[in-house]
Amino acid sequence: MTQEREGELYMLGLALLESWFPILSIVAIKHIGPLHTYAFSLLVSLGFFIVIMRKKNLFRELKNPKAYKDLLLTSFWITILFVFVFLGMQYTTAGNMAVIIFMQVLFSYLYFNVIGGEKMDKIHTIGAVIMGVGAIVIMMPEELVINRGDVLILIGAAIAPIGNYYSKRTRTHCSSETILGFRTLIALPVIGLFAWIIEPKVSYHDITQALPYVVLIGLLIFGLSKILWMEALHRVSITKLSAMFAIIPMLTLFFAYSYLHEVPEFRQLLGVLPVLLGGYLLTRQIK
């Protein structure tokens, strides 16, 4: 089996787990707020990574001074990304979040192909325009007020390729578990402090209500799925990997309807098609 095929299989497993992320998060946010949800999820995932790193004797990787620059940059950008995503999810739907975060494909192409100096061919240009139109349709307000949650998540999508870039660089120095454990350790006290300062105090009852969802986010989304992501990122290009995210919005729309009874709006369904088509065109190889 080739490295690229291994990366694609990792991505399929990741897609199944990640499709539940907005659903679990939105339920937890209703009980304890976005930053507390993020902080408690980080706490659970930190325990997960400490166990794995001890079992695999990975703490020795932190002795490599060459890794720290990229480790810190990865931690910074990924933490900021999830701050925007969690804050945005309190104002929007699970379906909207899944589709808009997929726009990282467009930003990935713009950063690494257009700004990176490569010539834009006609097919990729059409794909970029189509994705932009799809995003506008999804975010188009029924009234003359743009949904701030969608905007926050779109900012997160714009940050994602930067975090992925540094994650890919760091993977040459450290294992996936070390990278994820380090960035979780760095993010936890910062997010915990902001949650304590900014958000209302959460009660014991609220925590117990949110706990099952926080544990699932911490173990499956911030833990297992991020390991799958890092391993896939190590084997497949960022742009192609981002394009394979196309399956996630469709799964999220289905699970959100099944679990949250969240009926997709016509506007969502109308916008998701050009977003996915644009993503396909952007990542299509041109001879």
C-alpha cells in the first residue's frame, strides 16, 4: 500500500469522526459556553495524549530544539482557529459550520498556489469562483444581518491552511502524538483563563450535562481524529487532503438531522453543491 493511499484511508476515518464535531460541540456549548467547552475538551485530550506519549516513550522528542519553532507556531495558529470555530458555533447551525469550514480548500489554494507564485489555470480559477459563490449563498442572510457565527467560522477556515502548513513541517521532527500533546498543553491554560474571565461561571449541574459531549470531543475529535489528520497530512498534500473534507459536510447534515432534528434549509442545500464542486475543481490535477 502506498503512502498516499494510507493517507486517504486515514482521512476517511477522520471524516467520520469530524462530522460529529459541530453536533457534539453545539450541544455542549448550550450548557457551558464555547470557551469552557473548548477548555474542558482540551483537558480530556491532554490526558489522552499524556497516556499515549508515556506508553510510546515520546517525551524524549521534546528534547529536540529544532522542533520548537514549528511546534509553537502550530500551537498558536491551531488554537486561534478553534477559538473562532467554537465562538462561531454558538450562533449558527451544525450544517452551516461543516460547510463553511470546508472553505479552507479555497484558502489553501489561494495561499499555496496563487500567493505562492504558481500560475492559475482556468479550471482552478473556475473552481475558486464557484466555491466563493457557494459560500455567499450559504452565508446570505434572510434579513439584512449577516450571521456572525458564519463569519467567525469563515475566519477559522482562512486560518486552517496556515496551521496545517506548520503542522506538516513539524511532523518531520516529531510524531503526531507529540505535536498534538504539546499544542494541547500550550492551549489549555490560555483558553481556560479566557473562559474563566469572559464567560459566566458554570455550575456543577451544567458541567455534568455537558460532560458526555466534552469527553467525546476530547477523546475522539481532539484526540483520535487529530492523530489521523496528522498522519494523513504527513502522506498527502494539504490541498488534496482539504478537498477530501468534502464528505464531512454531507455526513454532518445527515447526522444533524438525525440527532438534532436540524432540517437543512434550502439555502444550505443550494450553497453546498457549488462549494463541493468548486473543491473538486480546485484539487483536480491538470496535465
